[in-house]
Amino acid sequence: MSDHAPTAPRLRVAPSPTGDPHVGTAYMSLFNLAFARQQGGRFVLRIEDTDRARFREDSEQQVFDTLHWLGLQWDEGPDVGGPYAPYRQSERLETYRPYVERLLADGKAYHCWCSTERLAQMREVQQKSKQPTGYDRLCHGRTQAERAELPGYTPTPVVRMLVPDDVELSFDDLIRGRVSAPRPDDQVILKADGFPTYHLAVVVDDHEMGITHVVRGEEWISSTPKHILLYRWLRLEPPQWAHMPLLRNPDKSKISKRKNPAARLTWFQEQGYLPEALVNFLALLAYPPKAGEDGEDVEVFSFEEFSKDFDWRKVNPVGPIFDLKKLDWLNGVYLRRLEVGQLASRLLPYLQRDGVLPAQPSLGQLARLGRVAELIQTRMVLLSEATALVAPFYSADDEIEVADDARAQLKEDSGAVLGAALEALSDLDDSREGLLASGSRWNAEAIEASLRSAIVEGMGIKPKLAFGPLRTAVSGQRISPPLFESMEILGKTSTLARLSRLRDALAER
């Protein structure tokens, strides 16, 4: 058993690898890390994998990957090591046994041989008679032989803590002040398979690893008296407590992976949110924005700015609503702040995922992506939305498919508009020499001038209606990147081929 006296704050996050990481893992990590960095302390990642029935082997790596993606880097953990290794509970089983033996020897815990069937029946009777639910201590004070003579016996016991009648139910919380919790029952602290339950393991591990501040969700308030009791029985110094408000859906229910895809941390990557926007959003959920010099709230800030002024007393204990509209707004702000080269780099994995670009794009394809990224930067909220906007720039001219909503808005004169456009654009020179010839260059300015002259002035069509057929021909979409700039990037040959293809298709109808 260790006796640590940290000189600087030590905080931890301890997710369970039982599926896709919950967004709450990032939420807790953010607040833990902000305080640790502000105070010059350490942030620890511990994997609590004692629930072997729900354990999923790939989940731990997902925790590493998603927190790395968010930039929430830990100082100690299973993958980076540290002075208190190992950092997986399944690798620490021998650590817990001496603590259990001490509690048994001191009469603070006892063996329980009750079968799961007997416990289920007990709870059913309690619920039907509207009694408080909890273990009835049938095994307390009995030897194994004595207990074996009674119904509902199983030879492999668990270990329960013996909660006294005068257990202290109040404690100080950094966020909530003085908090009261309900009376706990005789909690199982060692399971029949030899694995500790959360309640024993978290106390032992936090002590062994020198954790000074335990920051976790408010659902653990009811368990805190058990933990404080274990600290006292084992003569250990308890940490300070901070119970964060739970993230909630718009209907005020607790956000869960079963009901809300946004509860999965990997979902935000799949959708194309920027990690810095998500970190900013999570900070705003339970913390007030900083007041600007003009008195207005400053809602866009970096992790470093958040950490610098962090104060537990400012955390709002009321469960915040997980408002994706606010996150979308923030993501748009961060997208527009990116340099074009950075945006292109962020877009690349999504375009490769969706088959727009190959795994090893050519230099020409990457150069074109830089030009296209500049066009669409203000037209996206999510990186994943780029696929529909970018795909036409990499599609073969004869493979452009016209979307139903784009086809529906084509008027009877669309064929004539396309014909006039073809005639006007044919006069523009896209040769290398032509780039130097004033008035005949294939660029957005010259393309726009020629098309306005031919369609708006020549055919008398209003500007807002004049270019719809051209947009549809070039991109296949009703809404697309700026038309003239798109034509410039595609080049004359592709542009004319696409205009001709739609014109001919309309003529055949």
C-alpha cells in the first residue's frame, strides 16, 4: 500500500472500455485537464476495465484516438506509462487484495454467499412492499457452513462493505458546496470473479496514484459517502470532490449512446466537426463565456484561454442542454478561420473516405483541392458536407449525375440558355498564350462577362434565373460552389463538355 503526498494537483479521467467512447469522457477530460494545466499539475488516464461482461477490446484504442484527436493529452496512462503504472485496473488485481483483507480483518466488510436468484427475489419483495431496496445482511455474522444451510446459497462469495447506521452522508463539493447524499446499502466491493467493483477500485487507485481532485459526473454523488467511508476505514487521505452536471438532451433526459448518436465521441469525427470547435463547445456547456472588453460574451476561445481563467466555482451545476445548433455555429466559425491549405488538409480524409479522391492523390489533384477549398469554405458547416461540393471537380464529364431537385428547377428555355452559353464561352481562349491575351482569358472574370452578355443582356433573362441551367450542367446540383470560379477550375474543355451534355439531354426529351 502506497502513501503519496503530491505537491501539485493530480487529476484523472477513468473511462470504461465498453463500447464507443462517450462524449462525457471528453467533457470530463476537458475540465480535469484545464485545472491540471492551470495549476502545473498532472493529468492521468486510467482504464477501468473490471466490467469484463461488457468489455470491448477495441474500445480502449478508441479512447486514445478520440482524446488525441481533441488535443486532450494526458501525462500518464496505459500507452505512455508513468510512475504509478499499470494504469489498467485488470492489471492491478493484486493491488486491491490487501485492502480487502484489511477491511475483512477490521470487521468493516464481510463475505456474502447469496445467489443472484436469491438477491433478485429479495429486491422483488422489497419493491412490492415498498421497502427501501438494499441487501438484508443475511450473510453477515455467519460462517460459510452456517450460510450453506440456508436457501439461496452459492459457494463462491462476494465481499460487501458493512455500512454503519451513522454513516456520514454530507460532504464538500468544489462546484456545489455542501452536498447531501442518500444512505448507501452494503455495497459489493469484491466480485466472485476476483475483480473489484468500481467502488473499491476507484478509492484504491485514486489513493495509489496520488489523485488529489476527483472530478466526475453528478450521478456519482450518491456513491460518494461509500467512498469517503472506505477512505476513513483504510486511514487514507480523501481527495477533493467536484461533481459535474450531466449533459442532457433537449427533452432534459440524460444523453446516452442508445438514444442519441451524438453521445458517441466518434460520431463527431464521422460528421466532420473540428476538434477545436468541439472542445470550445464542451467548455461552454457548463461554464460561462468570458466577458469581452465591450461587455459582450466571448464564446469563441481556445483551450489555453479556457484553462488560464478556470475556476471550479464558476461551473454551473445545472445540467446543460446539448445543443447541436450551437456546435454547428461554432464549427462554422472555426472552419472559416482556417487557412485554405489547412482546410484542404482537413477535407482530404473525408474525400478519401467517400471515394472522391484516392488514398494517394496526385499533385495535380491536391493542387485542384486547394483551389476548390477556397470556393467552398463559406458554404460548409461540417467537413463531411464537402463531398457533394467537391466531387464534381473530380468526376468525369460524362459521369455527372443531375440531382432530382436540380432537374426540377430547369425551365423550358434551359436548352436555349445552354446553347447561348456554349457559343459565348467558345470564344474564350484557354491556351497558355491566351492567358496573356487581354479580354480572351479563361478565368472567372472573363467567363462571367461573356455569360452575362450572352444570357442576361442577349436573352433578357434576369440574373438570378440566368445561370441555373449552367450550374446544373457543371455540378449536377441545384446549389454548388460559385459558378464562374468553378468553370475556371474545371477548364474550358470540361466546362463545354458538361454544358453540351445537358443541352443534348434536354433536346432529347
